[in-house]
Amino acid sequence: MKHIFISIFKEAFDRAIAIIALIILSPLFIIISVLIKLDSRGPVFFVQERAGVKGKLFNSIKFRTMMHKAAECGLGLNVKDGDERITRVGRFLRAWSLDELPQLINVLKGDMSIVGPRPTLQYQVELYNDFQRKRLLVKPGITGWAQVNGRNAISWEQRIKLDVWYVENCSLWLEFKIILKTIKVVIKKEGLYGARGINDDFMPQKHDESPPLKTL
């Protein structure tokens, strides 16, 4: 009964926040869109197919921060600090996580939640073991437990363990705590890139039922 209540409340909360935020931030959306178009060739939005709850595919929407068709050159789907494919406006958007704002549209559509594991790529899901697939039991989020406990600075294995811990321990207090910690992470620009300045590639792990590492 507790989990059903949390699920219903979370769904209503997500939709309400998405509607309010999209209305309030609409002038900012227009400004960012104009700056992106003035700064580089290509579309305003970066739309990419991602795996959501139970592996269901959906189109994730973000502001474009890299040159058009960036995945076809350089590090491909990966990115590093100082990546030459990142545009001038894109660098600012990434630094303040503003590129994530259009995912509020995904929340409104029901594809995503405000809080949850970050949406993942299909090829990664295909490599998941049973333990890792647990992170697909809930909707992906704009922010999440792994995002406020290291983000890209920790390994994929650590991130997934934190995501699974969140899935197994979800509560309204935890949701509120993650949202508050997200503000701190964004202001301090923590974990934008991997520990060596480049984001880790996803590597499949053997079946692992061990508890998550100690969180921050």
C-alpha cells in the first residue's frame, strides 16, 4: 500500500512540477533556443532514443550542446572535458545543467520522472545483468540518487548500484532529499565529467548482488 501511495503521489507531483516549470521557464526556453541557433548550425533540440521503465524506448529531449551530428566524430557517444565538439553556448548549458530542461516535456508526457535513474541507451540495457536491470523498474529521472552522489565522476558500476539502491528504498523523503542535493550539485558543477576528464564507457559487469558503496 505504501509503494502504491508513493507511486500515485510521485506521478501527480511530476506532472504538476513539469507544467508549472514549463510555463515559468518558457521565456528562458526561447532565449536558449535563439542562442543555440545563432551559435551553430543544426537543430535546437537533441533528440535521442533512450530506454525507460521496463526498457520501453522513448525519445529523450535535451537542448543541443554539441555540433550537429557530433556522435559521428570524435569520441562518438562519449564526451570529455574540453571536447572540441561542444559549442560555446553548449559549454555554458552543460556547466549549469540547463541542457536537461527540455526533459520536463518527457516528464509531462509520462516517459520520465523528476527523480529516478538517468535514462540509458538501448545498447547498455542489452548488456545489463539481472541486478542492473532493476534500475529499469521505475521511470528514469532528470536527476537521481547517483546524480547527487558522484554523477559522472564515479564508475558506471557504482552509479548503477546507487540507482538500484534508490529503486529498493524509494520514499517521499528520499525524493525531497535528492531534489535539494541536486541544487547543490548544479551550483558547484560537481561530476560534470569523469575523474580523468572523460566520461567512462559503459562496460558490462558480472552478476552482482552486493550492496551499493557508501554514499556521500
